[in-house]
Amino acid sequence: MSRLAWILLIALSLLWGGSYLSARIAAPVLPPLTLVFARVLLAALALHAVLALSGSRMPTDRRSLVDYAGMGLLNNVIPFALIFYGTATIGAGLASILNAFTPIATALVAHAFTTDDRLTVNKSVGVVLGFVGVAVLLGPSALDELGGHILAELACLAATVSYAFSTLWARRFRGRPPMQTAAGQLTMSTLIVLPLALVLEQPWTVPVPPADVIAAVLFLAFFATALAYVVFFRILTLAGSNVMLVTFLVPVSAIFLGVLVLGEHLEPRQWAGMAIIMLGLAAIDGRLWRRLVPAG
């Protein structure tokens, strides 16, 4: 990877790490679906502006809209709502560690529902390590009566399963301009979540949020979503699949920001759980293993 690719990768990890910090600030104040709506609406408007400046626009044929709706549901509406529900209770760092389970969930979903992306030995080891890491991270509370914290943690884990299925749905976008796909999924996410928020949460009854919550929502929309997509696709162009190395960096960024801004701290078992999950991700990724055990 070039120096520029590494700089952009670190920047992306800070943007997505900051999304957990912003969610921790906004989620206790705003209902989850209302927060999802604000995030995807503002981000969609920003990306449509980018498309307009580049002389492009989102396709509006029936097939494209259906594809965007599926992607928006799996990649935005469901996981965002679950993560916002979770971060209303648990810390930003812990939520980001739980979200690092996404590549492990993706490996399982791909094995179950595809014929060309089966579990290899490395991936199988990674999956096992991932489950062990989550078990260590959740700790004895998982065996107690289900309460607010364990439900919040399970919600963040459930979001990773939705992200995993979104990777299968994303296969239909091969060959399509990525910025159009990003704008399309966010547009359809907005249309999907709006009626849900209106019926289930009546957002007009929510008091006007304080300045820090408004700032958190703006960061989520314009920086952690719209700008993050632009950076993501730029790294994809520069470094291909190396962009997924961001999975290793996001929890580190989120923990650092959580400690620095919110004064959060992780328990020893949570650090241990993160370390085991990271080993699982390294096994799935495979590059570290190939460096340690050269072919031949």
C-alpha cells in the first residue's frame, strides 16, 4: 500500500471510530429510528451534491431502486438502528469491538449462502476465535438474567449479521459506479426509515436536542457517512481489498476517542475479548499468516 493509502485508511478509521463516539452522545437523547433518519437523510443529500458536481446522478429505474432498497435496509436501516439502540447503554469502545465481529459473521453467511466463498482452514480458525472473543468479552453477564447491558451488546452483534447479509446483496452492484450505489442506498434508506420513525417514535414529540447532540448527528451524517464513503471508495481504488484493514483500526480509534472525550474505560476481559477477535480477523484475512509461514 502507498503512503497515501495508509493515510486515508487511518483517516477512515477515525471517521468510523468517531461514529461510535457520536452515537454514544446522540443515542441516549434521540430515538434510534429518528437518529437513523437524520443520519441517512443528511448523508444522502451530501452525496447527491457530490454526484451533481461530478456531472452524474443516481439511476432511478425499477431494478436499481429495488437493489438500493435492499442494500439500504441491510447496510443502513437495520444495523444503524441496532447500533444506536446499543450505544445508548454501552460505551463507544465496546460497541466498536462488538462490530469488529462483522467479517466473522460475513465468513459464516458467505459459507452458508454461496458456493464460491466457502470456509477455508484459516477462516474456520478465525470464526472460532471470533466466537471465543465475543464470549470472553460478554463475560458472565451473558449467563445472568437478560438486562439492559446484555441486550445492548446483543443488538450490536445482531447488527454485524445484517452487515454480513449486505455483503451478499452488494454482489449485484459489481460494475456499477460506487458513488451512485452509496447515494442510492442512502436515499432508499431515508424512504424506508421515515414512515417507521413517524409511526413508532413520533419524532415531533422529542424535545429539541442540545448543541452537542446536534453536532454529533451532523458528524454522523456528513463525516462518518458521506465523507467516509468518499474516502472508502478512494482507498478501494488505490489499494483494493486492503481497505478492509480498516476493520482492525476502527476499534482502536473508537476506544482512543472514547477515553479522550468521554472518559470511558474497558474492563480487562473486554481488552482480552478484543485481542481474541483481532486474532480471528487476522486468521480470516490471512496475510499475517502468509508472512509468518512463507509458501514453499
